[in-house]
Amino acid sequence: MPSDSTSNSAAPNGGQSSAPAKVKPNLLVVDDEDGPRQSLRVVFMNDYNVMLANDGIRALELAKENKINVAVVDLRMQHMDGIEVMEKLKAVQPTIEVIMLTAYETIDTIRQALRLGACDYLNKPFDIAAMRKAIAKANERHIVNEAIRANNEKLATLQSELHNQRLQEEIMKVRGEIYGSILHDINGPLTIISGYIQLINQRIGDTHHLEGEELQAVKDRLNKITQQVGCSIDISQRYLAFMKQQASPASRVHLNQVFKDLAELLDVHPGKGEHKLKIDPLSPDIELQMNGTDLIQILLNLTINAFQASPRPHTVEISAKLCDGQVDLAPIKDGPNDRLVREGFNSNAKLVALSVRDNGPGIAPDVIGKIFQPYFTTKPLGQGTGLGLSIVQRLLKEAHGALHLHSRVGEGTTFTLYLPVP
């Protein structure tokens, strides 16, 4: 069927109008009856570029050739019903908003249409005012979803560029590890920010006005995003100080607050997947003598690595306990099941032991000896930088802490951190 296109008016005396022609949004009407098609064309031709299709095949052809904002689709048509047409339209253009038009309304068909992504449904014969309102609402929703989609694509592009930067050959140079470490650490907050943005998008995608609990939920997530922006700034400042060989100012952090922040961050991290996370706070709470951002980075790296130990759902547990007396790490020897990192460790300090334990597949003996080497990774090409544990090792050294890795194939892995308590 032919489609209506936007008409352009010439200026008086054959001159050209100085004002640019307004681009009308595209409205697709799919109905095997000519009457409803023509009625909608006449009603909306001044506000929309109306395209007409008498079946699903023609509708799909138009959707492949044109950017469609809203489609009004008859439920019952020959060869391809409205539900199937809607599914295929959304496969071509996911942000198309579809209004179902039916003379045979049933609860089952309504539920199926809404479940598959219909924006609204109206009965035949339709009320013009109701149709105008439904199409206007659908067009607004389309515009919002297009904006969200564009922002998500920009964010994905930035993350892709960030990932590609980590893989460039220049990070293998003298200061390559520092540059790679910066990118690795900043990517953590970016990933979390992305997760919160997706949650906000889910909240506001179908809503024009926010109030009450919905508004508070969005505010809470915006606060979390602000915290992660602050975390990114803190990371960048600490790296600048490190590269200038400046000493970082002494700082302290409450352990249970770190655990609370960690739980919230991991809850939106895509690496968590179907895995279970259990965090046991310490009672009573204590302060640690180290930078809070550093501790978050250490625990994030270890926990995400634990999640990624296996695609099969498993459990990661994080806990803490105060060490009663002086910790003697001398009996721990590097071997097929153990590794000890203790450079800069102050064994005379009062210590707390933090454990990150998983019941995944464990680490093979031939891998455990390489695991702290920069750029070593067992992940597929393009999915890991091999810098996570190297960063953990550097941050522990700055905090005068130590780390004991114990793992057995088939039994899981435990990382135990020993950190000074003021």
C-alpha cells in the first residue's frame, strides 16, 4: 500500500520559505480493512507521516525502509496476526511502540499483547479522542526510549574504547602497568554506574511523572552514581600521587561500612549473574588503617574473580575476624595449593583477617604460581587484562598488609587478607 509523506508548502511568489519544514514522526497503520486505515490517515495526516499497510508483510517492508515511531496494528488479520506482526516489527526496530487494535477483546489476548511489549490496546470501533491520546503517549514513550537507547550505546562505546585502551601495545612499555591499572580501577566504578543507570531507566521508561517511592528510588540510585563518580576521582588522584611519588595521606575506614558499600555495588554488577553473595559483618565494628577506596578495589577485584571462577552458579562468602595475637605467616609456603604475598607487611601490628571464599572449581596447581603476574589471565582473549590481582598486590603493599591464597581443585578458593588495625 502507498504511504503518506510529509507535504512541503512553497512560499508566496514562488520563493522558498525561510523556516525549516517540521519533520513529522512516522505513524504506521496495519489493518486488512481499508476503512480503519483511511480513517486514521485522515485523522492524523497533519501531525504524522502516516504509512499504511494491509498486512504484516507490507508492514515489515515499511519498517525496514523507514524509522517508525508508533504502529497501530489490528489484532486479527489474514496470514499474520497482530501479535506476530508486533514481534517482528520490534525485531526490526526495538523502540517501535505498538498499539493493538481489536474488535475481539479477551483477557488472554490483552495479556499476551502487553507481555510482548504492546504500549496500549483499543477496541474497534475506536474513539478518536482515545486514539489521539494513545498515539501521543506512545510517541512520547518512543522518544524517551530512543534517548535511553542512544545513551546506552554511547556508554557501551565508551566502555569498549576503555577496554581496547587496556589492550593496546603501549601498556607493555615501562609505565604500562600503571596506565593499565588506572583503566582497570576506573572501569569498576564505570560498570557500577552503568548498572545504576539501567535500573533508573527501568524505573522511568514507562513513567512520565515520578513521585513517592518511585521518586525516592531514583534519588537513591543517583546518590550511588554520585558516590561512584567521587570514587573515580579519588582513584585518579591517588594514581597521580603515586606517579609523582607523593605519599598518600594517612586515612581510616570503618570495615562494616565498606562491607555495606561492597554489597550495594556488587548487587548491580553484571559479573554477579546468578551467583550468591554472603557478607558477614564484624561485631563490633572496627576501623582499618587504610584508604577506603583501596579496600573497596581490593575486595571488588577478589569477589568478581571469585564470581568468574565458573559460569555455574556458586557462592562467594566474605567475612572478617580480629586476630588475637601476632600472626605468624612463616609456616605458609608457596606450593601447588598456596601462595603468600607479604611485601611491606607489618607483622607486629594489630591485625584483622578478611576472607573472600568461594566454592567454585578451584585453581589448578600449574596456574596458581602465575596468578599474581601482571597481564596473566586464564580468561578468553579480550575478556580480561590480567591486572586485577597485580593491583591487589600493590594496594596491599601500600597498606602494609599481606595475602594468603589457598585453593584446591574441586574444593574452591580462599583469599585471606591481613590488614593493620589502628
